[in-house]
Amino acid sequence: MLNSAEDVLTESPSAIAKEIDFIGLPALMTMAFNNSVDFIPTGTSLYERVKTNPGDANALLDMAIYLILRGEKKVALSMQAIALNTQQVFHYPRRVLPVKMRVLALLGPGDLMANSPFEFLLDDQPVALDLMYITPELGLPQSIPEHDVLLVAMSESEQNKPLLAKAATLLTGWPRPVINDPTRISELSRDGNCAQLANLPGVVMPTALRVTRASLELCCQADDLACTLASQLGGISYPVIIRPIDSHAGNGLSKIDNLGELSGYLQQSAEQQFFVAPFVDYRNADGLYRKYRIILIGGAPYVCHMAISQRWMVHYLNADMLENASHRAEEAQFMADFDQGFAVQHANAFAAIYQQLGLDYVGIDCAQSADGRLLIFEVDSNMVVHNMDSAEVFPYKKIQMPKLFRAFAHMLARRGGITL
């Protein structure tokens, strides 16, 4: 395992190679996702490019993505920093010709959760996509690519809040349409979402509170735990779910039923701040949990996936969708019926969410409550939306996902006054 970027950049360049195309996230993640035989050789090739030419920013950024996918985050971020100090704009190869629209995405530094992976949505569209990075130290580059729309890709996080504020200042009076106002993105924290959405018609969103370790430790010291927990957490009582601030994909997420579990959780976590929310049992009559990922594009809902599991903590990769043909059949039927079923049933809720958030693109992880309302777990602009699943195992996704991608491209085109 590499320990720092210097482990790669130790030799003087033997030659200044001609710039080679940027590979980018979709191709690299697809290799990793499908355990492609090309993944390791591609990493080796990038390694050699960086060793030969430490000024090859395309190779540096691709190598950073590759290392993040390998789990080597520390060295990946140091290599990313070198890439961004070398160059701030990265041009994707034009895969679909002729190009009918030019999109410029604004990103910040960080791992794969730091920015929305919009590249997946535009990979097979007649679009020229350029990535432009800013950092806490770097403002806009001197030369900005021509574009029809600018897409803010930076996601909400504690780390990104200052950068989103910086982006909002830089984009004031921008001469092209801006998709996803950075000020609106910065409001998508878990507690911010609760404040915005909890009282909307047709919506249920359990209150998420920011809680310090000190407050939770005080709960553990009390004799009357339930009473103390309620007083410390604004009336929330067991069972609760807890996660560190800025955690995603179930990392650090636990369901806590009693004093012993809370104490044990704190002993295993070094974090100082957490989100705590009441646990909602959203099982269906058959005892299974169903969680949906819905994407709002210009306010219109599109289904990304439905995960079915015996576990309350549902993520698509842990929901045995790959192994269970009956679950896949149900997901396929759900997708086929979505526009006339789920989308109509929750149309008022989706419309209210769109109006409240004011974002052209946003994802919703949700379920359906026992009384038929939309039960929201998370709302964010950086949810992974892709078409990497096997066509043999998930043939219905090869129908649904391109529909979502086309809708995204057409939304951008409408905003930019372009005809695709």
C-alpha cells in the first residue's frame, strides 16, 4: 500500500509525455464494480505515467480516483491535491458525436462523496463535459471553458460548507444558467432536511438532531435512562438510530435499543458529534423492508432502484438483490409501473419537496409509511446513480436508467436553451 504521493513521485521525469485523455470516474468505477480484468493494468499504466511525467495532471487525477476505489484514500487525496494545483480543468473525451451541448461541472476536492457523480448521467449523451475544480486555496482558473450550462457538483458536508459559500460568491451574476444553487445544496444536511421537509403534505421525516458525545455520555450515566435521553434529545426516546456527522452508506450507523447498546456504541466510535433520530419500523406486511431511491429532475420523479431486505439498514449492495430473483422481479415490476403508480401516489409530496428545496437535481432515499405517506430517510444531491449493473441479471435497468439519463440531459438543455 502506498503511504503518500511521494511514493509515486520520487523519480525525475525521464520525458515529458504528450497529454493523454482523462479517463474519469465512470470508466474506472465500472472496471472496479465489475471486477474487470482491465482494472489493475489500468492502475499500473497510470502509475507508470505519473512516474514518467509528474506533471501529467490527467494521470494524477485518474490515479487519485483509482486509489480511492482501492481504499487508499490518504495517498489518493494527496495525489489529487497535486493534480489540482497543476491544472483545474479536465476535459472528458467526446464519446457521442456530434456534440449538441457543453456542460461545465464545478467540483471541489475530496473523496467520492465530495461531489455528485454527474459524469455517469452524461456519459452516453451528446454532451461535452468539462470538470472545473476550485479549492479553499484556489479560485476560478484564468481560462474557463465555453459552456451552455454550469452544473454545481459539490455536495453538502461539514467540510464542503465553506467551499459552497465560496462557490455561491464566485457564481454571483454568472453569465450562463447555473444548475443546483450552491446555497441550496448547503442546506441539505440531515437536520436541515428535517427542518425543510418534515411538515410538507404527504411526507414523514423523522427528526434528526445533532448531538455531542458529551450529551450522549450524560445519558449513559443516568439512572432513569429513558427520561434523560428524552430531555437531552428533545423528546426522542428508544429505539433510536445514530450515526456520525457526515457519514454515508451505513458507515457508523446503528440502531440503539438500550443503555448498554448506547454505551457500547460510544466506546467503539471516536467521533465527537452525531445525528440521532427515532427509529421507524417500516416493514411491510410480509416482514420485509423496501427502500426506494428516487431522483427528482426538474421536479419530475424517476426511480433509480428499489432494494428489498430482511434487515432494517437497507442498501442496495447488502439487500441480496443479486441473489434473489423474486426480489428482482418485484423491482422490475415497480419500475415498469412507477410512472402510473408510486409517482402518482406521491405526486403532491414530490412537488412540495421540489418547491421547498429549489434544486433542479436531487436524490431521495425513502420508503412508504404504514399510512401511505412518503417516509424520507435522506435527501442529497450526490447520490450515486449509474447503469453498471449486469444486463443479464438486471435487464430492466437497461431500460429505466437511460430514461433517467435522457431526462437529465434534456433538463440541462431546456435550462440552456438548447435542442438535443
